[in-house]
Amino acid sequence: MGYKIAEVASKRGHIVTLISGPTSLMPPKVKRFIAIETADALSKTLKKEIKAADCLIMCAAVGDFRPRHLAAKKIKRQRNLLLKLMPNKDILKELSIYKKDRLFIGFSLETEGILRNSLRKLNSKHLDLIVANKLTKRCNPFGCNKLDVILVDKSIHRTYITNKSKIYITHVLLDKIEEMWYLKNNRGTRIRRIRS
């Protein structure tokens, strides 16, 4: 999803910096591409890059936990293995001190309570908009599947998108972000685009 957003935003004339973890995907043509490998590297890079940005779109699926210790060698097969985990930083929440006049867009992947949990994230992370995904057998946001999502802004206005491709969702999302930016900065009338 992040690659689609970066690609379409760039084609619309936005100056895009794409920060990406390891993936088999070919990066789209953007102004800057930064490869990272860990949640800590993502956090450090974002804190540096956010200063030059008007909008942060954070759709990375950063794990909530990571191993407490990294093994220097292969862990051999054994009957029982105790894996100790520790929480990763809440990167988007940490970035809220840099928000100021910037637009912050987040993503939420839920298996239950999609609206309730997404609204909690919208508020706790000081977001302007959240894209709420529900993970089901039919709707899996990983890969090229069609999705059901709900865009929720901080006024609790909801836009329901059902059984649509990532490229369709990307266009609707960017329409909404552009509209929010122009209205926030009194730069013109509402943007209207229709997608089929």
C-alpha cells in the first residue's frame, strides 16, 4: 500500500520521500528512496526526515514486539523454546511532537472492533485521518487483494470503501488528504475527483 501511495502521489506532482523496510517489490520512481531494516532505524529516519515534510503517511505494519535478544548463531532445534519479546516503540505516537501544522495519516489493522480501536488510535496518536482495515479471510491487506476500508478523519467523518483495489483506495485517500491540506491552509475550494 505504501508503494502505491508513493507512486500515485509522485505522479500527482508531490515531492515524495519513501522510507521502506525489506520487500521484494521494486520501489516506484520518487524523489528520494530510503531503505531501512528495523523499527529503530525507521524511527530515527522519520525523526530526521519529518522536518522537511508537510504530510506523513504512515502505513508501515511495524510489529508491536521484537525479540529481547538476537542470536549470533542459528538456534538449533529443541523440544521447548522460550522466546522473550519486548515492545517496539510506538513510532507514530513519538512523532506527535513534530506534528505542528503537518498532516498525519495513519493505518489501523484490526481483527475486531475496527471503528472503536481505530478511533482510539486516531486520538492517541494525534492523527488527522486514519485508514481502518479489517483483517478477514476475504480481506487481507497483504498482497494484491481487494479490500474493505474506512477512512475516518478527526471530525469522525467516515468514508466507506468496499471491495476495491489498492490503487482505487490510494486515489480516494490522496483526494482526501489534498482536500484537507487545501482547506486547512485556505488555499482554494474543495477538490473533487471521481473514481470508477
